[in-house]
Amino acid sequence: MKLKELREKKGLSQKRLAEKLGVGRTTVTLWELGINKPRTDMLPGLAKALGCNVDALLCSKP
């Protein structure tokens, strides 16, 4: 998952993305580091916040 790249492309801070999703900033950090992964029910909201589709979050290739 290229979450950090998508977030930065959208111009969002970790804090702002976390606020949009109703999670803590640490949660976003852990997702970006690959330590944790978003729950499947979070993926549609995450994709919407990042201006992409769910496939873009799941696929490692562009």
C-alpha cells in the first residue's frame, strides 16, 4: 500500500487524514509504516479522503 504517497499527493497531513476518518494520528502512522493495516470497513472512506479507489490502496503497482 502506498498510503503515504497518496496522502501527500492529496496535500493532507497525517493529523488531517486521521480527523477525516475518525481515527488517531498514530493509527495513520502505523498504516503508513506497514505495522498495521486499515480495517476493510475503513477502505471506502480512506479511498474517498485520498481521492482514489480502493484498488489503488490495495495494489502496490501503479
